[in-house]
Amino acid sequence: MARQNMHKTAVKPEAPELLTAEVLRRERISPHFARVTLGGEALRKFTPMGFDQWFRLFIPTSDESLSRVPPKLTTLAYLKFLTVSKAHRAILRNYSVRDFRADSLELDIDFVLHGSADDGTAGPASAWAQTCSPGDNVAFLDEGIGFNPDESLRDFRLVTDESGLPAAAGILRSLPSDAKGQALIEIPSDADRQDLKTPKAVTVEWLPRSPNTRPGTLALEAATALPTPATPFYAWTVGESTLPTTLRRHWLTTGVPKQNIMFCGYWKNTH
């Protein structure tokens, strides 16, 4: 998923390096989500940062495609990577850490499923998430976190569609125990709800949409209908690009300082 408009205070990992991991298992956790669990000794080098930590994921297309992935994704390295033929170029997508268990060296990635791998209607990453097998290798490059509020803030508002659910889950799990606020999470169906760990004073509102509703519409309507808190708060919104860009403009017009807003377009609806 493309990430656009990442705000400038994002926190990068100190020494990111390309890591190779193997699939341990995959499972369908709800109608529109699959979870792939990675493992391997290379994960000892992974530094969990919590919150909305994300990474570049390289999915192989051939036996040698991972060997052609650059160790660092500088502009020059990326342009060179694009010169590799599609048949031998790994699929590159961006994903969030859904969970990381250091004791067992396991990293969970949740994939939003669009289409079916069986009939060929799924995209490359979605198809891989539906068909990968234990022992399959992937590579990933840590990119850090975008959620970076001033340490004095304890009031938060999170707004996203399903593409940002894994990141929102990481943020809610990482918030301080005295945090308060609200998370609005739009999902394709009511069956896609997940059990999320949150501070006691942070509520989660699930917004299941109908099949004909444009993604992000319910989250945007619900967020703009909420009154703006009288005290300073930190706002985080991601998802289909219309949602975060429009909601950011709304927050700015209601007086929220730019530095208290993190917004990022994870994908763009072209239909």
C-alpha cells in the first residue's frame, strides 16, 4: 500500500537492514483479513518500536528474486530495482507490524483481502497471503513509526479504514495507561471486528459499511461529526487517501495545530 503525506516527525529505526524471514503459518482471521506469521533467526535483529511501526515487504516472484532486493532502499537503489524484469523482481508492498513476539521470534502481518486467489481477482500481495506456505521466504526492511505525539499529550483520536486497522491496533496497544480518547475504525463487514487491547479511557467504535459504500466514507462522516476536544489532543488518520487528506483539512479548520496531526494515504481508490 502506498504511503503518501507521511508527516515530518516520523521516527526512523536507528540501523535498518534488510532481513529475510520465513512463513511459519497463515490463517484467515475474518472474511476480509488474513494473518501471516513470519519467523526465523534474522528476527533477532528486528527492533520493535510499537505504535504504527511499518516496513517494506518484498514477496518473491522467482527463486532468485529476493537476491535482487537492495539492502537499503535509497532513491538510486529503488530505481535500479525497478529495472529488474517483473518476472524476477520481488513484489514490493508496505505493511504494518500487527504483533511481534520476541520470545518466540514471531512477527504477524495482517493482510486486507481483495478478491480471490482461486479465480485470479486478488492483487499480488493478497493472493500471496491466501496461498503462501510454511517455509516460504520473504524479505522486509523496517521503516519505523509515524505516530509521534508530544510527550505531554494524553488525549488521542484515531480514524482509519480497514487498511489502517493493524497500525491502529499497534498504537492502541502502545498508548500509555492514562491515555484517553477514541478510535473510529471502518471495516468491510461486522465480522471483521477484532479484539484490541486499549487503555481503559480509550473507546473503539467499529463502523461496518455496506458493499456499495465507498471505503473511508463512514469513518470520515463519524469523525467530522465529533465535537473537537477543548483541550489539546493528537490526531492520527490513515487509509484510502480521501479520508486522511479531507479529515486533516477539517481538523485544521477547527484549530488543531499541524504538529498534532499525523495523516497518511495508505492507498487510492481508482474505482
